[in-house]
Amino acid sequence: MTTSGPERRLTAGDAAPAFSLPDSEGGTTSLADLAGERTILYFFPQVDTPACTQEACDFRDSLAGLNGAGLRVVGVSPDPAADVRKFAAAQHLGFLLLADEDHAVAEAYGTWGEKVNYGRVYQGLIRSTFVIGADGRIDVAQYNVRAKGHVAKLHRDLKILPVD
């Protein structure tokens, strides 16, 4: 599958776009709720698919090391809130997932765009990850990431040693 993302992409130093979305705990989470902590905000296409499950479980399994390095993890999916809640509970994630059903937040972060899969062109979510600083600015922006090995690469990029 190939992707050609939106024209506007976030880069280090940009202000993180504000959002307020239903979360996997039945509440609402906003960017303001994350202020004061470094946050990994990762966008994934669909709950209960093999690649998205692997990525979420990789974050779950690396949570101690990421939290120990002062990073909170939050995932964002265009799935309905009920599906996000079920997925987070079934996988025992231990971090919030947000439901961006109208993909407005994905668009604001530049993660919604044209995708091509087996010759079929469609609009969809481009798997991407951002590290948002405690000040609300983007520290790291990674687009078109691969689900497999992404969390390990993020550890390397951020110079975080994994916890055994």
C-alpha cells in the first residue's frame, strides 16, 4: 500500500492542534488534559486489525519504559467510541485510545489522506506518530510509519532504553 499524504504536515516546533475526543474510558480527553506531560500521540487506521493490534500491544508492552522516560501514550483511531473502548479493554492496553470518528483531528495533524491499496485509491488514515512536548509543541513528527517495529524504532529515536 502506498500513501500520498496531505499537503500540510506538522514538523518539530509546530503547536500541536487542539482536540477533544471521546476516550476508551468513557470520558473525553483533550489536548489541554495532556498539558505538562510529554505525550506520544499515535494515529492508527482501525481497531481489531492485525497490524493495529500489534502496534497497540507493542506500545502496551513498552509502557513501563516509556512512562519511566516521562512519556504518556495515547492512541487515536477513526473508529466509533464503542469500538475503541472494546479494543482497549480486550487488549488490556493500560493507556487511552481516542475515537476520531469524523477524522477531523487526523486531518488537523495531517494524518488523513490519499491511500492506494492494490490499485484502489481511497481516503484513509496514514499511520503516524507525534511526540508532543509538555509545552504543547510538536517535538517529533513521524508519518507513514510501519506498525511492526515502530515502537522499537521510537525507543531508538528518543534514546530510551527498553525495560525488560
